[in-house]
Amino acid sequence: MYELNICYLYPDLLNLYGDRGNIIALQRRCHWRDIEVNVEHISIGDALKYEDYDIFFIGGGQDYEQTIIQDDLMNGKREIIIEAVEAGKVFLAICGGFQLLGKYYKTHSGKEIECLGALNIWTHAGDTRLIGNFVFETEFLKKNGENYRVVGFENHAGKTYLGEGVKPLGKVIKGFGNNGEDGFEGAVYKNTICTYSHGSLLPKNPALADHLIMLALLNKYPDFQGLAPLDDELENLAHDSLIKKFTG
């Protein structure tokens, strides 16, 4: 039997707009395939050993919550998280978590707040919030031979930009995405996936949930052959109806 260990970072502080639903989706889709899943909550002051986990999740939070965890991240867990990313551990980072994995966040006053530096990305404070349901298209996931469309909800003032070595997660079809300027959403580096998509992301987009599970299993079990298919009729109906509603 296969087994995956999930590290949920700061669940008591970073759980904006139902981000915890991503953990639930991963658990359910693994359990339906008889894949054992263990979830451990890691917060301020907790020891972290990245080798113990296969998937890391960090959700979104407001500036206040991000300030609370800043010292713990930068002085206690920074190098461990960077090593985990470089080792190919699967990461899913949402909104504030997305920004925290980058190099810095520049405030309106021009002050650069140092972040983890795990990814070559950076964020500038914007003048207006980018809010609403949005849809973006991926190239690495397919559905019926076409690029898979991901649906979510964004609400962020920060504008994120990608540097060399980091690819966008997708191309915006409806909404703003990373910065409302370049037409891209999210970031991909090795097995790390970042996005501004709340709401929750994975229950609405089962193909993306399965992609993360597959990456984790391939990283842990080199001989892994692939995921058993699930009956996703209801999930796909919900997904497709939202895509149609927001882009129609």
C-alpha cells in the first residue's frame, strides 16, 4: 500500500477562504484509492524535518497573520523549506503562502520585506485589490485533448512577478492572475505549485488534485505506475458548470 505524509503549515493562522478544503480533497482522493494519508499540523515553534513529509501545504492569510509567522519562518524554518523545495517535495502554496515563498514583498513606501527566497519571484503592493472568480488555462494538464481550465477565487492586493527559472502555472482566461498585467497566474518550480486561487482550489479542480498526488507518489516511489481512475462525474459537472458560468 502506498502512503503519503502531508505537512500543513500554520493551519491555525493561514486558512483564508476555506483553504483547508485543499487538505480534505487530497485526503479523500487518496482514501478512495486506498492510499494511506497522514496529515500533521506544523505551526509556530514546532520542529520541522522535511524528510518526514511528501506534500507541504501553506494557505493564505491577511497581513496580520503573515506578520505573526514571519519570525518563525525566517529564523526557524527557512532553510528547511528551501531544502524541501529543492529536493522535489510537492508544495501547494496559496495567496499569502505564494508570496512568502518568494524573495521579497515591496510595500507602498518602497520597503522590501524579505521572504523565504525559495522561488525566484517577488511581490509589490498594488493600489487596488484584484478580486473575483477567475479562470486560467494550464498546458501540463489536459482534458479531452485540450488544456485543462482551473477555476478559483482571487482576492489580493499584492502583484507577483516571476523571475528566471520559474514558469507560470497557467494563462488567465478570466480575471487578473498574478498581477493583472502579464496575463499569467501562479508559479511552478520543480514540484512546487503556487497560485492566488482560493475557494478551495482542489475540490473544484480534481485533475489538479490528482496531479499533486501523482507527483508526490512519483517522488517517493520511483516505480509508481499511475493513479487508479475515479468516478468524477459529479466533480466534473461542478467544475465545468463553474467554468461556463464565469467565462460564458
